[in-house]
Amino acid sequence: MKVLYVTNSIGLEGASVALINMLEYSAANGIEPLVTCPAIGTFSAKLKQMNIPFIVIGNPLEIYPHIYSWKSYIKYPYSLIKLILEKHFAYKKFCSCIEIFKPDIIHTNVGPIHIGYLAAKKYGIPHVWHIREYQKEDFDMHPFPSMNIYLKRIHDQNNHCISITKNIFEHFELNPNKDKVIYDGVINKYNIKPINKKKDAYILFVGRLEDAKGIKELLYAYNEYALNGGKFNLCVAGKGSDEYKNECLDILTESVKNRVLFLGQCKQNKVYELMYNAAVFVVPSRNEGFGFITAEAMFNGTIVIGKNTGGTKEQMDNGKENTKSEIAFRYINLQNLTDLLFKAQNLTYESYMNVAQKAQKVVCELYDKEQQSKKIYKYYTEIIDKNYG
């Protein structure tokens, strides 16, 4: 089966890592893949390392340009014209890929890219659209040319959606007769490690330094926690602009600043090491689509404190359903988060291990890479059988 993938991946973040985890099993599942991406970067380097063929087509995210300063306001017409031209040329290159590669399925890896859908419709090829984000609610994205057109496209009979959570499925009112909920493959359950019994005294955050990821909310809570006798330090792993980092530092009082360590962006093996040793992992994202990092933290045996919204909430709900008890601590507001930092700090060894072990078990059952890749391959075969059977 030949599958042509459309991505907007340059670096190795949630959506691109999820696709790589799926492609890892492409040969075993009988899939011949070809991946298109917008530019050369760590994502394409990983594909090259895996011997997965790829082509650079320069496609943009198909969303309206953000206005975040007076300069971006003045440049808005130029940015919009640039988007339209980039989309036009990327579409032409993508159509050339189709004519040469002749795929059985076109699979778009994220919601805010439409050229895969449009080309699939032109050539009469089934299209799979991976819906990983709410767009407006999590990243303040506004689809180009409009949300109504995006909704019409994802509900098209030639389109088949994979939603990464039940909540996103319901949010977009997807069709259970043709669309599926398939969680991302995150971990290899056979690589599980025993939980670290001697945790280091720090709280860990991993993610981009931006409002959508909730880092400022965590810093406000941590500042209150530290000023009132909290014993754990805070490590922040993730990239962001110097300006935004300075805004984050301004939240902290002078006596607390030396207890917060900004590590910058870390490679996955380093992130896993940080998780393995961390006492607490906090996921304060405003409305996470899935929460890749939440599953990774649980797999690495760290207790998670997560905001009770979106994909983070769904992962915690799944855990409670499977184990009949909570596998993480949920918070709703800032004071609640501060209180839970103290609660995590004061857990007995037995209580800590009980929560961490249950969470690790749930992640192995629900988010194993090989298992999830097989579900997607099965979905492909169902689509082809329906269209050509």
C-alpha cells in the first residue's frame, strides 16, 4: 500500500514525533511511504536516518497570519499574500508528487493543512486527515479561508478523519460511520523501566515557552509554593524567545528566581532522563489536543499534575476508568495547582508509587507505538476496501 503523507513538520514536536512513531512500523505493516514537508530540519534528518523517502514542497500552515505587534499589523497584507502564494506553489509540487508516486491513500498529518484534501479530491484518492488540534481553542489558529470551509472539508465523504482524542472527535462532530478515534503511539511498552525509587527534589515542565502551554500559570503557582516553604526546585525544558523568557522571569520574586532552572530545548533522551528523575511533572497547557508529553512522563514513572481540560483530562479520565482510581492530580485554577504541588511533595513513598505504577500501566495499554500503528493500517485497509472493494 502506497501512502503519501503531508506534514508541516520541520522540528521534532508532538505531531512529527507521532508520525515518526507510526512510520517506524510502516514496513512491517506493508506500507510504502513518501513524506512531504515544508523545509529541511531535524524532522527530515530523522526520516533520512530511518530511510523513509521525503520531498520538500514548502507548504505553509493554512491559517490566517497572527497579529501580535504593530509591525505584524502593518505586514499583514504581505503575510496573507505570501501564504496564498506558498500554498499555490506547494499544491502544484504536491500534485506532481501524486502523479509520480501514485499513492493509494493521501494522509495529512495535522488539521491546518488543506492541500492534501484538495489534491486527493482532484485525483479521486481517499484522504485521511489527522485531526490533532482544536486550532482556535488551543493555538489561537484561524483556518484559511474560513472555519466553515474547514468543517465542510473534514465532513466530506472522500475524507476520513483520525481524531487523537474522543474530545476532539466530539468537538468537530465527526462521523462515527467513517471517522475514527485513534490515540497517538507514544511509547514502546517493551522498553519500560522500573520506577525510580530515589526521585530528585524538582518539579519538571517540558514544552514550548508560550501562553498556550501554560508556563506562566505554573510559574505563578510555583512562586507561591516556594515562598510558603515548598521544598522542590523547578526545571523548565523548552525553547522560547528571550523576550518571553524575560516575561516569565518577571513573575518570580528575587528569592525564588535562583530555584528555577531554564534548560532550553533538550533532546528526547535527555527529556526522558529528566522525567525519570523528577519528583513531579506539571502539564499546565490551556487546552492540550492530546498531551504527548503527559503520556511520556507517566511512562517514565513521574507523578503528573495536569490541567483538567482537553486531551490531558481525557488521559486522566481513561486512567481512572481503567484503574478505578486517579492516575494523576487534576487542577482547575491557580490556587488548586499550588495546593497540589504541596500535596505531591508530602506524599508517602507507598502513595507515590501506587499512583505512578498505575499511570505507567495505563500508558502501556493505551499508547504503545506498534499497537497504534496497526490500528491506523487497519483503518487504511477499511478505507480502500470501501472505495475499491
